[in-house]
Amino acid sequence: MFRTKLKAFAVLGGLLAAAPSPAGAAGEAIAIPDTRFSFDGVFGTFDHASAQRGFQVYKEVCSACHAMRQLSYRNLQELGLSEQQVAAIAAQFQVMDGPNDEGQMFERPARPSDRFRSPFPNQQAARAANNGAYPPDLSVIVKARPGGADYIYALLTGYADPPPGVTMMDGMNYNRYFPGHQIAMPAPLNPDQVQYADGTPATVEQMARDVTTFLAWAAEPELEQRRAMGVKVILFLTILAGLAYAVKRKVWADVH
Amino acid sequence: MADSGEATAGGTPRRDFLNLVTTAFAAVGVGAVAWPFIASMQPSRDVLALASTEVDLGPIAEGQAVTVMWRGKPVFVRHRTAAEIAAARAVPPSQLPDPQPDQARVQRDQWLVVLGVCTHLGCVPLGQKPTDARGDYGGWFCPCHGSHYDTSGRIRKGPAPRNLVIPQYAFISDTKIRIG
Amino acid sequence: MAIGLHESDFKNPVVRWIDQRLPVFTMMQKEYGTFPTPRNFNYFWNFGALAMVNLMIMIATGVFLAMHYAPHTAHAFDSVERIMRDVNYGWLIRYVHMNGASMFFIVVFIHIWRGMYYGSYKAPRELLWMLGVVIFLLMMATAFMGYVLPWGQMSFWGATVITNLFSAFPLVGEWIVSLLWGGFSVDNPTLNRFFSLHYLLPFLIVGVVFLHVVALHITGSNNPLGIEPKGPQDTLPFHPYYTAKDSFGLVIYFIVFAGFVFFAPNYLGHPDNYIPANPLVTPAHIVPEWYFLPFYAILRAVPNKLGGVLLMFGSVAILFVLPWLDSSPVRSMRFRPMARIAFLLWTVCFFVLMYCGAKPPEEPYVIISRIATAYYFAYFLVILPLLARLERPLPLPESIARAVLGGGPLPAGAAAKPMEKA
């Protein structure tokens, strides 16, 4: 019995080992440094203060080019902001609404129920304003890149001068961690670019960490609830497994 | 699912207890699994977020009414004349199938805000446009089965059992209300 | 007993009334209560039941996802994000459905592996086996179409690559492709029809599973020794012995499932599918979901387009004729030492193909894929037929009860004749 159970797990293990690894791209695989985030590990959580600062970085720096169409202003309450704060933040932005009774579209201040305002109305306008390169929507960027949050942080802190012998194409910037090392986005973060409300010094690493935390939350807002539920479920199932095994042994006692 | 096997031959009490505990545990698990499915059918968070609408009262002249959509249903906002208010107040409760004083149905006398859904079977009563029939009591008339509502939106005649529903609303300024 | 009523043994009046008119309770009692089942099952025999439970989970989660999903190219990706963020427990239902697909293939691969190792495909279970292959093909079609629905980059480009394959067929190829697409490329008509068929096929699977179980109950189950039960000493009633054992296995399966859903929900997926589909930008690396990788590797191993397509479909179709390719009278590979080694090698080969399927089509993966593909087919077409004739199997036990309950060495000549007909 043990031999066959072992076989089953070996088969399962083989399947897991054969799961596609992220670094399957042609050419050299770039190693992404591992960064410790508050949300790492089974019991990690999103540091709300960091995520709020990260939202400020997004609002003041990234939102000039990057949309986050899947998020609504009301979602910010999950980061610890009050209903009034969220309403105030939303009201800073103008969003399109309509048609009104004359058939016209009009602009009005955003409400918490509105989606984040996009910098461009569509992808073509975004490309036109950025030399043909499309600044991707950041709603799920952390899930959409191999390496996840580690990669985003590495990218934001990975700008450097090109090493000798490497010629940059027109308008491209050298980044240690971007596949191919030539990225259209210039280094977005400069020291003290943002004045943090809580007084935290706004170094590039700090801003990168904060905005990565914010983006990780934005991609997986259910993360904390999911893991908490997972712990309860697996604990429950483990106990049930013990009980079920005891029942099985009892039922089979007269046979073995 | 996890049928933990009641013993065939009457087992010892210990075996039955183990079976009972295991089955009970499994039943709790099955119940816990059912809940997310049911909950997923309840209104989702973006639907709940759109639960209120603001209405600008400025453009509505005395004697006029507007219809706004709120939570997928029409809401009648009527700017009542003094005559309409007086008529509503003068009705003795015995004449009302669903007795309710007019004062309890409005926050400010001249503004009547009611859900434009007949309490009989859900049609939208006529009476918003000046050319509409308003029924025998100056309010609204439901063409589906002939319910008559008065200037307070109360049922007076016809098969509808209840007065037109007053939605939750609040004055956020003298000329603006938020419904819901 | 009045004419026209079934003779029911049940005492409870409500149960009895139903059973007399539609004997579902009698049927359940017979097929899942007292049904004589070999007493020597190992845990490999749990996986059929696990597959059934998995199918029910997929249908339940799928139906509830369909309440919120929008099958239009402009809204599909956003509707899935809405499910993840705004629908109560939407993220849970979605992750269960997504990882349930992977779990389904894990369970079914092990289930098929069991059938191949223990000779469950041999007479009289050939039709049972073939129905299983039909289920597997329907699963592959369902999973392929389901993966298109979120309308991510991999959804779109995977659909483009795989539907383009059909153009390899001479004469009718282009026509088939345009029928699949409903247009000139993968676009909204394609998405719509894939949604409709993805909703339909699981119910066809339920139908074929029903036939599969009926066929099983006609012949009875195989067992690890591969010899037929000779009498009641060789079997046990399904309930409570296998209901209890399967229940335990089910809980373990749920633990593995929960591990993925709650702690690594995107581990088996591809990050590119969180990028909305863009017909103008091809990902650096189009990869199907892991369970299709071995077949993808076979497809790419052949330098000819039509050849690759034929061998890819052939790698599954060959399973249909396995009962006739392997004519050895001995079922279980426990007693076939040479076939056992060949089969274990085939298993390794399957994983090698899976690994290569995820790699770019460069050396050394190309040559490895070719060797592995060659062995994959050689196992069925050359090795098994030869071994059936040339192999000397180990002596079979006299009976299941004898083998399970012990007893001394078999007296000379007492070995059970192979391939006992039930």
C-alpha cells in the first residue's frame, strides 16, 4: 500500500516538477533578485501605510501614463482610508458621464463608485502620446509578469547606464531586469519626487517598495482573505482526513 | 460526497460515535462549501456601490414632476402645488385602503418622492406628464388594472394593496436630494 | 404486487413509493451498496471517483461563473476581473474552477496510468476503456475552449495556433478553420461559440461518464493482480468498504486542491494570460496549459505541419486500439517484468515530453522531443505487440483471496490461468 501511495505521489511530484517555469524565454534568463515584502509567505499581509504611500506614488507619478481601469475609488477603503477621504480623493478627478438630456457627454467630479480615471481614452491615444509604446494598464501587472512583485520592484530600481559595448536604440533606456534590457519607459522615480504625507523619506527604493506594495494589493485585493480562509480550510480538512482515515481503518479492520 | 460509511452490522457504540463525528464534520464542510455559491448570487459590490442617485430639484417648477432612474426603477419627484398638498391633508383615514398621513410621507411638503412602481403587480403608473391621465384623485393612474393614487401617492381605488413606496432619500441641499 | 410496479425491498413508505415507480433506490443499493468489488484495490482505484467529484465541482463553479461572465471580446477580460473583485466570493469560485481544471487532468492522468499499468483496457473491458478515451478527448476540447474565455494573451494566441492547425488537412482544412473561427481570424464569433460549446461539452461528458460506469458495472472492476474474482471470498460490498476508503482519498484530494486554490492559485497558469488579448502583439513564447504540453511537444517534434498534426491527434487516438495492440493474456504489469520496464520508461517519456513542450523550439529540446515521441509511439506499435508474443510473465496467484490473505507458495500447476473471464 505504501509503495503504491509512494508511486502516486511520485507521479504527482513529476507533474509539478514539469510545470512550466517562468524563465522559459529564448535567450538569457535574467535572474530577478528576491525582495522581502510584507505580503510574502503564508501569513503575509499588505502593509496599509506602505500601500497608501504607494497609491500616492501612482497618483502623482504613474497615472500620467498608466491606467488602472479595474480599480474603483471605493476600493481604496480597503487600504484603511475612510469613506470621506475616499470621496475627497475621488472628487479630485474629472470623469466623463452622459449623455445628458441634450444628448451630450459631460465631465463631472468622480464619485467613489467610479473607476479610476484613465490618462488616455484608448490604447491608440496612449501609443500616440508615447512614441508608439503602450504603457500597460497596472491593475493586474503584478500577476502579469513572471517574478511578480519582485520583478516590478527590480524593474523600478533597475535603471542604470548601459554597460560598455551595448548600444541603445532610439528613445530606449537601459534596465537591468527588463527582458532584452531596452525599455521604452524612462526611469520613472527620482529621489524626493513625491512628498509623503507621513514624512517617510521618499528615496527611489522607498517609492518603488511602496508602489509595488500598492500594485500587489491592486492585483490581488483578496489575498489576505484568501490565505486566512486557506488556513482554516486546510486545518479543517486535515482533521477530517484523520477522522476519515480512522473510519476507514475501523471499517476494514475485519478484512485485514 | 464524504459519506463516511455507516457500519453495516451494528457496530460497537465507539464505531458509531466515530462515524457520527466524521459525518457531522463532513456535513459542516458541505454546508460551508454551499455558502459562497449562494453569496455569489447576492448583489455584487459594484452593484451595491451604485445604490444612490442625486436629483437636482432646481429645474422642477411648481406643479411639474420628473422621473429619474434609481436602482433600475423609476422614481417620481413631484413639486406639489398648495392645492395638491391641501387635498392630500384633507382626506379622512377611513377613506384610505392603506392609511398613512401625508405628513409621514414627505420631508418637505412641496416635494413628493415616490417609487413609480404600482404596488399591485409592478406596472409604471401614468401621471408624470401633463397630458397623462391622473386618475380620480389627481395623483397617478395605473392603466394595467385601474389603480388610482392621490396627490400623496396613496392608493385610493383599485386592486393595489399599498401606497406607492417612499424610497430612502435625504436633502443634501435645498435644491438637491440623494435617493438611496 | 400490482402489475407495472417494481418490487421494492425498501420499508420506508416514501422511499418505497418512489422506488416502485422509478427504482433509483434499488439501483443505488445494487450499484453502490452491495456491488461486489475486488477486495485488493490500492489507492490508484480511488481516482475514478475523484474524477467524478471533480467533474461535479467544475460544473457547479462553471454555472455560477457563467452568471457573471460576458462572452464578448470587449467585455470578457473585464468581466473576469469583475468576478475576482466585486462578485461575493467570485475570486474563490474562479480559482476553484481554474485550478479544478488542472486537478481534473492530474486525476485523469493518474486514472489512465492505472488502466495502462494494470491492463484494465484488456478484454472484456475494451469498450469501457474506449469510452474513457472519448471522455479524455471531450475533456481536452472543453479545457481548450475554456482557456480562451478569459480573453488574455495566451487565450487568444493559443486559440490562434491550435485552430490554425486544422488548416494542415488537405482539401477541407481551410474550410474547417473558417468554420471554427466564424470569420477570418480568432475574434468575437469564435469567443461566442467557444463559450456556448464550453458550457455544453461537460454535459456530454456526464453522459459518456454514465455509459463508462454502466460498462464498468457489467464487467466489474479490474484489480491490482489482474485476475478475475472467483467468488465472494475475493470481493467486498462497495459500501461501506470502498465508500469509506474513497471518502478518505477524497479528503486528501481536497487538501491538495485547497493548497493550490488558497496558496498558489496561479502557479499552474501563465502570467501572460493576465494581459488582455492583443491581436497585434504575439507573446515571446506561446505555451499551452501544462496538461497539453506533452501533445504540444509531439506536434512540434515533427518538421512537417500535417505530420505534426496527425501525430499529435494520433498520440491520443492510438489509445483507442491499445486493447488490440497489446494482446498479452496477462493483465497486470506486476507479472510482466519486461513490459513493466517499458511502461515505466514510457511514463518517464511522457514527463520528458511535458518538460520539452514548455521550452522554446530549440536544441537540445528538439532532438529530445523527437526521441521521446519516437519512443511514445514505439511503445504502442512495436514494444507491446512484441512483448505479448515474446515475454515470459511471472506466475499468477491462484486467486485474489489467496494472494491477499496469504497462504504458502502455490502448489505446482496451481497458478491461475491468465485472463480469467468473469
